[in-house]
Amino acid sequence: MYAFLFIFEFILLFFLAKFLIRALSRLFLKITKSESITVTLFFYLFLPGIIVHELSHLLAAGLLFVKTGDMELTPKVTGGEVRLGSVGIEKTDFLRRAIIGVAPVLVGISIIFGILFSLQKLNAMNLGIYALSFYIIFEVGNTLFSSRKDLEGAVELLLTFIFIFGALFLIRGEIAGAFFQVLQRNEIINFFKNADLFLIVPILLDLVIVVFVRFLIGGKPTDSS
């Protein structure tokens, strides 16, 4: 149950991040009346998260012995899509490409969990530390999701794992049974239980900001070319 709740919260955070970016872009566009200034504001607002995102690609590629090019941290609008950063990565097999593509998600979730776990263990109430922690969570939580290009091969990877697990289940049902027994161990249950609690923080942060921004702009679509 906790594992499925974690997946649900993860998907919810993905969509909330999209809503947050859309709401903020409408707010910035309404204030500045300029798409280029809006993109620039986005770039500087999410710069720490963008750096973590692109460095995650570089780290994963290095660990998998995949050559990389330069890391660019400049906002660009190409094909109707805003790109705030990029890393050149050579063509490789779909497995390594998928791992490199989802690396920011894995690194970002680890950072969020690490910060929230540390705050949970913190005895003293320090507003500065809490403010900095929630700022980092906001940055990482809204830039950890990969772009469409980053996720090339991820679907194939997921389908491959499903196929392998399904084949093992048909051939040796006890293997699948052992897998579900592992999920029911107390350590695994406690991990997902804590993960569910931790993931609520970035979800609530995004939800509060989205509601507040929509209240400011009146919740009505803004026409833009």
C-alpha cells in the first residue's frame, strides 16, 4: 500500500510541477508582457535546480562510460519548448540512455529525502535552516523531471522489466512470490512509509504556490502568441 501511495504521490508531483510552471509563466508574462523576459526569469528562478539536473546527467553518463559534450546553462526556445539547460551526450544503447535520462529524478528524490530526513532529526528549531531546506526542495522538486528527449528509452526499459518479471512469474512463480515477500519486510515498509511522508512536503509547496498564483492572476487563461 505504501509503495503504491509513493507512486501516486510521485505522479502527482510530476503534474503539479507542470501546473506550477504554467501558472508562474502566466504570472511573469502578465507582469513583463515579454516572452523573452519570462524565459529569463524562469532560468534564474530555477537555476540551482537546473544545475543539479544537468550535473545528474553528467554524473550518470560518466559512471556508465558514455562520452559527454559541454554543459550549457542558457535558456532557449526551440520548437515551442523552453530549454533552460542541456548536456551533449553521445548516442548509446537504450538501457544506458534511459538511466542517464532519469538520473535527475533519482538524484533529486535522494536530495529531497536526505534534507527532510535531516530536518526530522534536527532537535533545534532554526528558521534559517528550514527556509534554506524548503527552498532547495522547491528548486529540486520542480526540475527533477526529465524532458521528453531525456526520457528516450525509459518506456522501453520499463516494458523490458515488465516482460522479464512476467516471464519469470510464468516460468518460476516462486520468484515473483519472493519479490512480494521482500516488499512486505518491515524495513521496506518503513522506507516507503517515510518516503510517503517526505514527498508530501514538495507536493504541498507546489500546491500552495499554484493556488496563490492562480488567485493573483484570476485563474483565467492569458492569450499569448
